Amino acid sequence: MSNELEKLRKELDEVNVELLELINKRGRLVKKIGQIKEKQGMKRFDPVRERNMLNHLLSHHEGPFEYSTIEHLFKEIFKAGLELQEDDHRKALLV
Amino acid sequence: MSNELEKLRKELDEVNVELLELINKRGRLVKKIGQIKEKQGMKRFDPVRERNMLNHLLSHHEGPFEYSTIEHLFKEIFKAGLELQEDDHRKALLV
């Protein structure tokens, strides 16, 4: 394998770990938000807020991915966050 | 809305933008890797390399997400990267 390829793959591994850490940081934030919403009797899923988050991202997007790809990836990330809040809710009911 | 919730949402928006920037940074790296592989006649999709990247992530994962969720999200991210390489390949054929 060329040195250049090896160097890029190392960089890619580092970016992957940074992404992992950010996704988990997002998970911790989403859990905290879920707890506050639960206390205040607010619904966990808020399509308007989700749309606003996506619009905020759209205004920062510069490529190389198509925006539709970014939207797809973030919808998956949002869904995972929602599931995390729902798990917390189920656990709270079991206490 | 409580101040606490508003503060957390602002933090979440910032994390979303950081994620967006990292995903796009990853896209730029993946494009470069694709160009080198193309030149060297290597296949774009390499399941062993993908498994190695996931194992590398597993060793860094601390939650709160289940690892299965992380694996699902990264498979989507990897797929988007592969599509980016394939687009480049198609464009190269059209030149």
C-alpha cells in the first residue's frame, strides 16, 4: 500500500474516533434534554425543532456530500437520540 | 421554555454543526482515498478495512449509545462515503 494511502487512512481513523466522541457527546446532551422535557411533561419528539435543526445545518453545509445525504445521516442520528430518550423513559417507569 | 433547556439546545446545535463539519471532512478524505485507489486499480469497497474501522471504534466507545447503534450510524456514514467515491468514478468516466 502506498504511504499516501496509509497516511490518509490513519487520518480517517482519527476522524472516525472524533465522530464517535461527538455522537456520544450528543447522546449525553439529548439524555439531559429528555429528562427536562419529561419533568415538564413535554413530548420527546418535536418535528418543528427537528426541522429547525436541519435548517440550521443546511445554512452551514459546504459539501462535498449532497445535502440530501447530510439530511439522511442526521435523521438517523436524531432517531438514535430519540431512542435513547425513550429507553430512559422506560427505565424511569420501571423504577 | 426553561433557560436550562434553551442552553442545552444551543449546545446541541453547536454539536450538530461540529458533526456536520467532521462528516464533510471525512467526505474530503474519502474522496482522496478513492482517487488513489482508482489510480492503483484497487476496489473501492473493502469489507476487511470497514470491519477494522468498526473494531477500532469499538475500542474507543464509552456510551451512552449502545454499540449496535454506533455500528448502524457508522455503516450509514461509510455508505455515504462509498457513494461519494462512486460519483467521482462515474464523473471520471464521462470526461
